[in-house]
Amino acid sequence: MSGAAGAPPAFVLRTDRAVLPDGVRSAAVLVRAGRIEAVGARDLPAAGLPGFDLGNLMLLPGLVDAHVHVNEPGRTAWEGFASATAAAAAGGITTIADMPLNAIPVTTSAEAFDRKREAMEGKLRVDCVLHGGVVPGNAGDLLPLARRGVVACKAFLAPSGIDEFPPADTTTLRAAMEVLATLGLPLLAHAERPDDTSPPRAADPRRYRSWLASRPPSWEVRAIDELAQLSLETGCGVHIVHVSSADAVAAIERGRERGALLTAETCPHYLYFAAEEIPDAAPLFKCAPPIREARHRDALWEALERGVLDLVASDHSPAPPACKHLDDGDLLRAWGGIASLQLGPRVVWTGLRERGLGPERLAHWYAERPARLLGLGDRKGRIAPGFDADLTAWDPDAIEPVDPHRLRYRHPITPYAGRRLAGRVVRTWVRGRCVYDRDTLPEPPSGALLFGPHAAPTGDRRP
């Protein structure tokens, strides 16, 4: 399922700074038939192929965002495949993984998978995989979803915000994890299990502290402890999405020490913002779990460096401005979600620079590890022979304020507006085709839907 006809071009890229599996060095990358054919010295003979000299621009592997809410079909007023994948290409992201909500229907059955596949036809500017969903009563749908091609299935342990995707109790989780374990697919988990620590209803809905207090770190710990135990009982791998607290990091470490098969991610907004800095009546900062205090932010950076957290993903969760309650600042009623698909790599790179860390970590956390999670580790996430020619030409030294008018989301509203972030994407290639070039999106769209390991054979499984 690819949007571009004909063979992709053959060419060679030369750069003073390529982020390779063995470090950053000058290199030439030879691309043919959509794959990386060779990586060599900068003066590698090109056998008459057209060449592009990137000079001092950095060449990154195409980045992979494992956590995106595209919302099509059904909620296309919120986002859609055309706008989301345009934003991804502009952000240097060459593969996205679409969550099973908030589309209508949610992707909890094979029929819903087919509806989503039809909705994306001809719109993808980057490659895409799909996650299925786990809800009460659909354990029997997970094998058909796997045969359609999902790469993982997601459950919420707290209300998701939409009625059609209810939370999974322990019985639902166990039944799903038994199926997923036999398939070798991970469960993705929104790891917040509510308890009786919610604030009184009289809390001021405009105060950020009201939202923060409504979802304490203990919810994350309670959920992670439950998921670790179920992983031990079923043998199913569990990926904890959007970790926000030091407490959750400690719970993940405890679970792993017991033998639970846990991986975990955090998000750009948890690595950049801190609760102490967030004004009241500013729903653009609302997400779940909440952005917590600076000590939690510091703990997340440390956990990434220690390998307790495996990767960074955007949790791109857009909504129309009216859903965000921007007019009245009601944080308790506003839709929770931060749209950061296009900005995530710049946010992380800004933090890396401030900490004196190099681009190898950006490639590891935002390309190699998410590709591995999605079952694409043998073809995406690295600049190496045999891999897809997914590449990003990047200016790591640029520092620019975020201009919402340059964001390609359906609703370019963002808490990052005006923030000075490092890094600029100059050009993006997907399987050897240029999909973004200095604010231009070449036509036609050339992304493809990719399929998980249990998908029934089709002629377009591997573009």
C-alpha cells in the first residue's frame, strides 16, 4: 500500500557528520531501490550516481514515533493521516505508529482495522504501522487483528476519555495478555490505575495544581505493579507508555528485577516542562499523566541515560481548540493531550545539548529503540546496509523559536509556541524518496502501511 509509483531513485549522500551505529563520523551513504546499499568513507565512489553533499549538516536515521493519535476515520476534525504524516515528515520522522483511539471506530476488531486502512489510502507521506486495542470482551478479536497486521495492542487502566474505549480490568488484561504472549506481540499500557486519592470536587478547575493532584504518581505505581505481575503470570511483554514520574521509574525497575518483561517510554513534554513553571488556566499543558514537578523531569532524563526508559515518543494527541477549553481555562474539563509530533525531536535535542549529550542518544531513543519495539528493528532506525533508506538531513546547530504557523497539524496549537528549540530538519527521505525538502512536501505522498509479523501475505506488505 504505497502512494508513489515507480522505482525510487538511486543516489549517494555525503556528509561530515553521519550518526551511525558505531558513532558520529564523516561518511557517504549509497542508496538504491529504497534501501541503503553501502555506508563508507566520505569519498566512497558513486559509480556515476547523482550525489548530494550535505556539508556540515548531520545525517540522522529516519526517526520513528511509536505513539501517535491520528484519529481517522471518524474524528478527522481533530487530525488525519494527511496532516499528521505531513507533520511527521517536517519533523524528520519517517515512521509513525497509530494508536487504536481516538478514531471511530476504535481499532479493536479486524473490521475496524480495514476501515482505518481504507481511510489512509493515498494520504501517507511517511510509513505507518497500526496498534490494535484491548477493551473488555475483545480477547477473541486479537488474533484476527494480528492477522490483519497490528504490531501491538494497547489497553487503558484508567478511563480513556472516550466511551467507546473503556478501561481494562485485571480479568480483561490477563485474557488479552495470554493471547498476545502466544503471538509474541507486546501489550502497550496506559499505566494509571485510579484509587481513592482524587481531590475533592471543590478543587478550582482553573488551577494547574488541581489537575496535577487529580492523577498522582501512585496511580502509575499501582498500574505498573499490576502489569508486572500479569507479565510474570502470562509471559507477555508489556510496554509502559508515557511514563511521567520518578515513582513510575522505580516501579519499572522493581518489576524488571522480579523478571517481568517490561519496556517503557517517556514523552518530550515530560522532559521539557515542569509543573512549577505551568501557569493556571492554561489547558494547552494538560495531558495524562500530568506534567509533574522538576524533580520528576530530572528523574526521567536519568532513567533514559541508565536505560530504565527505552525510548521517547510524542503521544501526539490533538484536538480542536474548543475541546481544549482555551476560553475558560477549565483544566478538569479540557481534552488532555499535547500535539508534538513535529516538534518532539527538537525538544529532545534541546535537552541533550543542555546536558552535554550527543546525537547518538537522539538516534537511539527516537529511532533504533522504537523501531525495535514495533518489530521493525531489522529494517528501520539505523543507517546501515540493508536497512530502508529512511534518512533525515538535520542542522543540529540551528536554534529557532517555535512558530505555530509552520506546524502542519490540523490544529497548530501548542504549549511550545515561542520556545527556542534547537535543531532544524532540512530534508527527509522515506525508502529513498524525498518526502520533505525545506518546507516543501513533494507530491505524490509516498508513505506506506507496514504490517506486523502475523499479517496474511499480501503483495504490498513490504514496499
